[in-house]
Amino acid sequence: MIMKRFARIPRNRSSRAVTASWLSAVVAAPLLISVAVALLVKDAPLAGAAENKGFCSRPHLDVGDDPPHFKVRLGLSKTAVAPGQKLVLRVENYGTGSVAYGYTYRLTRKTGSSWREVPVGPFYAARLFAQAGSAGACQEVRVGRKPVPGRYRIEKEVWLAEESSDSSRSPAITFKITSGS
């Protein structure tokens, strides 16, 4: 199909122009798809939204009288969930500067005295923001179809919006997956 399409291009066009237009289409397509997905995810109702409505609808945070410039933490809709229940994560910005972050998070499970990584993803490459004194967008945490009961930890890279990700911090929060019985 692609070869037939190029076969119809008039012979007076140079091969460089054909290659450049094909290359720009190949580069632009994933970018357009990721922007469209980010917009859909932003406006789409969150799975289990009814049970997380209170958590996700309160974006304003009480930062106190003299907050630091860069102070973030992670918030969870619940501290314990049974298999099949929804768990929602958000970045909470208690500082005076805006922060940036992505959908990516790292999930680990407590095994003995150490933490072992649990595979998660894939994630969209969108950049999200949380303004000073507010919480960012809610994000569903995926722990797999049949998660092992136990203690889990989520880490997420967050950085000041006006700086590069070199200034990042990785706040973490723990939760428990129960046996469901």
C-alpha cells in the first residue's frame, strides 16, 4: 500500500522531498496520537470515579503560613484495597512553586526486608502539572489482575516546572493489598 502510494508520485519530485515528507509523517503521527490520548485521558471519567469522587474533587490543599518552594507528596484514595478495587494516586503540591511530572510511576512490593519491583505500564508521555497549593490530576494505579496481598510502595518523579528534571525528587507512599476475604 505504501509503495503504491509512492509509485503515484510524479517523477519530477526528488527522492529527498519524498523521503522528507514520508519522514515528517512518520515523526508527526506518534506525536499527534500522544496529544490526542492525553486529551482523552484528561477529560475521560476515571474508572471507579464514583468511589473516588471526594478524593479527586478536592484539588486545593492547606499549605500553612510559610510553605517552602518545593514540597510535594503523593496522595492515595485508600490505604488498603482488595483485589479488583480501584486505587487512585495524585501528586500533592504543598510548595509555592508549580511542579511537573508524568504518568510514570514505580511500583514495588515488600518482600522480607527488601522492596521488589512490580511491572507496570505502559504509560503515555504526557507532562502534567500541579500548581502551588493544589493537587494534580488523579491517576488510576494498576497492580495487575491477581496481585499478591501485602505491602506496596509507589514512587513518582516530580520536579519544579521552571527547572529541568535534574531537580527532581521521588516522593513515595505505601499501601496494602488485602486478601479480599
